[in-house]
Amino acid sequence: MASSGTLSHASANDRPALSFWQIWNMCFGFLGIQFGFALQNSNVSRIFETLGAAKDDIPMLWIAAPLTGLLVQPIVGYLSDRTWHPLLGRRRPYFLIGAVLSSLALIAMPNSPALWIAAGLLWVLDASINITMEPFRAFVADQLPPRQRATGYSMQSFFIGIGAVVASLLPWLLTLAGVPNTAPEGVVPDNVRYAFYAGAVVLFTAVMWTIVGSREYPPDVHAPATSAAAPSSPSIDGARARAQGRLLLALGVAATAAITGFGLERDLYVLSVGIAVYGALLWWLGTGSAFGMAGEIMHDLYTMPNRMRQLAVVQFFSWFALFAMWIYTNSTVTAVHFGATDATSRAYNDGADWVGVLFAAYNGFAAIAAILIPFMVKRYGARLSHLINLSLGGLGLISFYLIDDPQWLLLSMVGVGFAWASILSLPYALLADCLPAGKMGVYMGIFNFFIVIPQLVAASILGFVLTTFFDGQPIFALVMGGFSMLVAGVLALNVKLD
């Protein structure tokens, strides 16, 4: 890529195609990001249960993950659109900050002496990973011409798969190497602690590879990235926004009062308060007094392109399924497939280690799928390819209910892996072409809302639904996730490409 100061953002279509190794270098950091993310997803429920958390409390303890994404990603996207550092460029300063913070949090997490500290560290860890991860999505769209973006996002999916395979397997591999996978009550086993230490090193090293091995286009001289100038956005109907805001605010307040009055599950407060807060923000936008970063983010959210709205619905059902899987696979496999609920028992920890193997498997299959998806897109198009992959994932999750032998769950992970690779690539490839270049970061951050909101909904209602209708059996959360993924696949066909 040409050196800093010689190119402009004027036309993405005019940018030269990058070589394989240039795309490799710019995406390599995702290996480290996913290494940390996979350690979090496959081990945090185990850490919480080890420190004394009840299964009913797990969803609320996980609430940190979606909430930090909801807050951090649009803010980082907004700021990175306006950043230009003479050495690190536009997105890479955030890669560096997030990598340092994520590495420190990975070291601290398995040494938590109490449940509340582990819950707090999950906030820090997830926020730090989000600081690094969000600009990576915009980074690909910034640097690549439209014809190479699907390749760029597939390369990210490949590294996500490789990083997550090793990270998810690591506790199990350390156990095979003789590192204990059991510990006294309230202490995280050594195999998990050492895996997190390794994750800190891998995350920082991989992100630094991208920082050192990549360059960025400098800000356009007519619309500098460091200025407040931005492409014009559609105007809004203030009266309509205020009316919608009042309605949502009233619904949220009424739902909150009902939860309190009827003594319903406290997890539901996340959903009711979230509706009320969004209603208040929408009313504020409609008054015409919305200003600054929050006002601009709300404006861009309200006026997002139609294709983005259609993809948002697909993302909602996809990520509801994924969050159900991340929260409840550990409880399902240990209780149903290994017959253990005591977090200090050998059977429980063998089951928890096997969950790491299963998570490694779906990420490994995702790495393979990432190589195949560009060929699927050429043959079937992005929408039909996404339908096929999400359907495989939905059937994989539902099959947990039908399979008794934990070894055969590896077959379920084939479908989940194809769905995961597709979720990480095709929606972004479809989205990037309809976004203004000067707002790529903030729109990618806003798009993350539709990853976060389904996770908040899952954290709010899954515990309530399982307790009320399924006698608290976690396996039914995976079944619900499977059907949700099937719905997402069908909705992908509704995305308009013109």
C-alpha cells in the first residue's frame, strides 16, 4: 500500500486491490482478538460456577458482555472516524489501546478471589476486546475496494476460527499435558489460569503484527478525518420520533412496574429498562436538541440505510442463538452429557473441558467454512449462502437435544461452525457497500447494536423462560437458539441488494 500522505478517501472503487499478504497482515490481529474472546466464551461460565454462581444467575452475570459492546463499539467507531495519528493512523491507535487493556484483563480474570470481582473483570475484559475489535471491521472497509471486501471479511473469519480453535482447546490440552483441571472450592483450576495467561500473550502479539504490518489511507484533504465534518444524513420527522419515543418510554416504564408488582424474574429489568431508555433517547432526538456524539449516533441509528435495517433483523435472531449457546453449553454438557452438577467434581470438570473442545471444533470448522464461503457466494449469492449456513447452524444446536454421546456433539459443531463463519463475514460484506466512507466506523459500531440487543434480550428472558416452561433445564436454551438461527436464515432472503 502506498505510504501515508499520498492517497485520499475520495473513491473506494478507485483503490488498488491488495495482495494476499497485505490482506493477511491487516486481518492477522483478529487471531489474537478471537483468542481472547474464545477464552472468555468457553470459560467464563465455568469460572462463575467455580466461584459459587447458581445456574439461574449466569445470564445476568454475563450481561457485561453485551452492555459493554452496546456502549463501547459505537463510541469507538465515532471517535476512530475522526482520528488521525501521524504514526498509527486512523484505526490502529484503538487496536493498540484495546490490546494492552485486554491482555491485562486476561491475566487478572482467572485469579478472581470472589464472584463479584470476576463479574467486574468481565466488564473490563469485554470492553477492552471491543475497543480493539470494532475498528477492525471498519479497517477492512477502509482499505479494500468493494470487490475485495468479501475476501477481507472471510480472511478475518479464517483467523477468528484458527485463534478460537487453539484458545478453546487450550484448557483441555493442558489437562492432557498434566496440568490439573480441578482445584479446591472457589479456586479456578490451573489449566484455565495458564490458558488465560497464554491468551494475553497471543492477543497482544497478533494485534501488534497488524499494527506494524499494515498502513492506512490518510484523511481526505477536503474532509479530514480529524474534523467534525461528515457526510450529510437524511433529515428526520421530529414529531414522529417524539411520538415513537413517548410510546416506548411508556411501555418500558409500565413493564418495569409490572415486573416489580408481580414479583417477576429480576432479569427482565434489563429488557424493560432498555426499552424505556431507548424511548427517552428517541424522544430527545425528536425534540431537535440532540447534539454531540450521542446525538449524532442516535441520528445515524434512526436514519440508517434500508439494507442495514434488513440485516439488523437477521443479526438479531443469529446472535440470540449464539448467546444462548455461549451461556448454556457448559451447563448443558456437564449436566446432560456428563451427568454432573458439582463444580468441584472430576466429571464436571471433564465435561467443562469437553465444552472447550466443542468450541474449538466449531471454530475449526468455521476456519474451513471461511475458505469455502467465497465460492458459495460466487455460485449462490450472499443471501442464499447465508441461509444455507445459518440453517446448518440451527440444526446443529437443535441436535444437542437428540444426542446422548458427547463425542457425537462434534458433528453438531460442523453446522455451528459454518453458521459462525457466515455470521462473521457475509452481513458485513453486504453492509459495507451501502455505507458512506466517512461514517464507516460509526455505522459499523451502530450495526453492533444488533449483535448486542439480542444478547440483552437473551440475558433477560432465557432464565425466566427456562424456569417457567422447562423446569430450568439449560438444554432447551440451545433448542430455542437453534430455531432462532433457522428464522435468521429465512430472513436473510429478505435483504434487498439494490
